[in-house]
Amino acid sequence: MKKMIVTALAAAVLAGCSTQPKYVISGQIDGLEGTVYLRDREELLDSAVVENGAFRLEGIVEEPRAAYIYDRREPAAAQMRVFVVVEKGEMQVAADPEREGAYKTTGSPSNDACVAINKQRYALLNEYKAEETTEERREAIVEEFNEVGLEGVKANPDNLFGVLLLQDVMYERTAAELQALIDGFSPAMQEHSMMVQIKEYVAKKLLTEPGQSYVDFEQPTADGESLSLKSAIENPANKYVLLDFWASWCGPCMGEVPALKEAYAAYHDKGFEIFGVSLDNNKERWTAAIENNGMNWIHVSDLQGWQNAAAAEYGVRSIPANFLIDAEGKIVATGLRGDELKAKIAELLD
């Protein structure tokens, strides 16, 4: 018996001295019943039985991670969803008095930052939706909304919410701008797995910005023939090739088709080619979109959706995305849309 007590005391001392980061998330929500589930995008992390509207989740977290608390095991069936950054410390979940039917998590650096940023964003969204708001003011609100995110990145260099905000704003920025933002983060956040992924994206982006040489690849056409980007760029008839990433299910991509068709019709005979790479995973939908919309240029796809190998090589995380490449294999422009695309091609070939 004495030996058992000594062993138990030793275990308690070791647990008390543990350096593993522990999280505690407690909540008190009127009317909540049953069980709550803590889940990130990949797995169920924890669960707790609700008693009189109260619950308590606790455990060890190796590094901060973004997650949600649901009132159902399957997120699709949930009536309550609460965002939380699971990190070391004690956090509290409660109803948000400023937004009906919404909840907020406070008590840790990331979650407190999230509440503060969201308060600014919701105020801007409410103003945007107000009937009396002018179109001119709405345009300004969009800029202010984006600026809130950017300033939030700079103001939160030592917590995960700053990294999450960086993910939100990174696709519209150059590699140099992103690197400057990354450099502002603390050593701990520099090593976070999410930041490592962002750094990999920036490294790819550096290789595919204007002035860089294109990265060659091969993918199948609809007929199953393997076709390389190199074959289009080195074709003597082509002075400029637009490498265009798109998908039939992407509304903004299909919205760009009229501008692409107009540019192609006007300048194909002068040396303009389009090399379309689809992020579809359904061949019938891919080919139907091409035929139904009269997209009469080069098309390839490995039909792997967002896992498309060429998209990974070019650091594509959102579509439409494009890269204009000259006959020397140099990228001369990226992200050309609508009238901007037509104007650039006219500038180069007229």
C-alpha cells in the first residue's frame, strides 16, 4: 500500500512539473445540452458532456491549432459552431452579446486577437450592408476590410491568429511583401507547421514571378496525349503563351472566359497562345465546359483537382490564376484579368 501511495505521489509531481502545453476550454451557454466536440479540419480532438449548459475541455496541444467546437459529432449536423485557437492556457466560450446567435472565445492571445479583429470586421460588414451606404463608401469599406487583416498580421507576430490572418491576405501579395511579413513573426511562430507551409508557398512564388524562367511540366489532353508547356512556348508561331489555371466549377474562372476569347480571337494569329490547365477532377464536366464555351485553345489536366501537379509547381492556391510567358521562356506578367489582360496583350503584340 505504501509503495502504491509513493508511486501515485511521484506521478502527481511529474504531472505538475510537465512542460507540455496544456489547454483548458470552458463554456457556459444557456440551453446547451448533450455533448460538445472539439474538432479541427482533420480529426476529432476532444469531447465533453454538457451539464446545465456548462462544459470543460482540456488536454495537451503540441502547437497551437485552429479548431471548432460543435454541439454534434458530425459538423454538418451541428447547430452551434464556435471558432477557437487551441493553445496553452485557459479559454472561455460564451455567447457574443454583440451578435445574435453567435459565440466567441477569449482568454488566450490568439483568441483575444480574433475577437478584436472580428469586431472591426463585423462593424465594416454591417456598414457595407446598410441601405444608406453609398457605392463609393462600399468600395472604401472593401479596402478598409483588407487593411484590417493586414494590420492584424503585423499586430500579432507571436500567436497563431496572426499566421491565420497571413493566410487570408497572402494571395494578393508579391513574394517579397510576404517575406517581409513572415520576417516579422516570432521565432516560435516561424517554426509553426502552418508557417512552414506558407514559406513553401512563398518559395514557389519566388520562382514564378515576373522575370523568372517558366517551370516546364507535362499533362494529358482530353484525348490522353501528354503535352508539355515547353511545346507551346518553343512553337515558332507563339510569341507569348498565357498559362491559365482554371476549372469548370469555378465561377470567377468562367467569368474570365469572354475576355480570354476576345484576346485569343484578336491576337492568336499574331502569336498569342493560351495553355489552359484545369483543376477539374471530372473529365466530362471539364470537356463540356471547353466545348460549350468555345474555348478553342490548348487544354490539359491530370484531373486531380486541387492536387494538380502543375498548380503545385506554380504555387497556385486560388483560381483563376495565370502567368504570361514570352518566347524566351521568361514570365512577363501574372494575374491578368479582364480588360487588363486584353490591354497587356495589345501592348505586346500591336
